[in-house]
Amino acid sequence: MRLVLLGAPGAGKGTQGELLAREYHIPHIATGDLLRAAMAAGTPLGEEARRYVSRGELVPDEVVIGVVRERLAAPDAEHGFILDGFPRTEAQAKSLDAFLEESGRPLKLAVFLDVEPEVLMRRLSARRVCPKCGASYHLESRPPKTPEYCDACGSRLIQREDDREEVVARRLRVYQAQTEPLLDFYARRGLLVRVAGTGTPAEILARVKAAIEEGVK
């Protein structure tokens, strides 16, 4: 089971990736988490990534590709994986294909979570995270028990810089221009399935599983 989850920022790739990982017992590899860890650690790649993220722009291919290739080479990804947030460009997709073909693990399916832009804006601008333990919340669908404070460690929650409304708008424009062509790329290869990304996480998961089971026959 080697999957790519596609969709705009806020489409629910992270939530579905975690659910699918538990369902199929394979790692959920979120490039956003990998990059944020690098930024938090202040690594050279992390600092380079920060300059782009703060402006709502995509991190350059060479930065992302290096991080992802290293992660996919880990033992727990040998028998399958769910990629979330990568690839974002056709160049990244071709690089991923080359790496997977070299290792004898070709991609099985690309699942696109289809969500309306106004829903994406509402989802993203209401996200909050804990700067200490990394726990994530949503003011509408998953609020903390005590407003503004983390349930796990009690730290005050923050809004990520790239979740501010003006940055979200730029992120969606960048997505439209640079990432949506991936749909054509995977459709031409017969790997693309589209799933409606609205509803409860359980409802979306049921649709995604049905699409996967149909697509990998």
C-alpha cells in the first residue's frame, strides 16, 4: 500500500493520513511535520524552508525532496507508506517516481481530497497549535477544553504563521497555480482517484477506503 494524499491546504490530508495509517498499519509521512521539525531545530534546511513558509510560498523542491527521500528509506516504510504534502509539483512527482522505481516500490494510488475554497479558508484560519508539545486543535471541530490552552500540557495555544488569513489566501493561490497540475499528471498515469473531502472524518475515511480498495484491485 503506497499512497499519495493530494489536496489543498486544509483539505484534511493530515487527519485522513493518520486514520489510514492506523487502518493499514503503515507510516503516515507528513512533509509539513518533517519541515516544521527542521525549522524548530534551526537546521540549515529548516531555516531555508522558514523563509518561504512565512510568505505562504512553497518550499523549494531540493529542500523537500532531500527530506522525503531520507524518510522513505527508513525501515518502517519498506512495506508501504502514506505521503501527505508531497509531491506538490510535477518535478517532485517525477523525482518521487524515480526514487520508488529504483527501490522497486512503485506508487499504487494518488487520492485527491476535493474541498471547496471557502471551506478550506474556514478550516485553516481556525487551527491552533501548542508550541511546546505540538498538539493541534480546531476552534470549530476540535476545540481545547480550556479556551486558548493546550489540553495535554497547559501551554497557551498559538496560530501558526502560515494559518493567518492573508497567508492562507496566498497559500491557496499558490496551490491553484503550482499543485493542481498534479491531478492531470496522476490522471494520465491512471493512478488518480477523487474523494469528496467534506463531512465528518469517519465519513471521509469511509469514502477514501472505498476508493483505495477499488483503485488497487
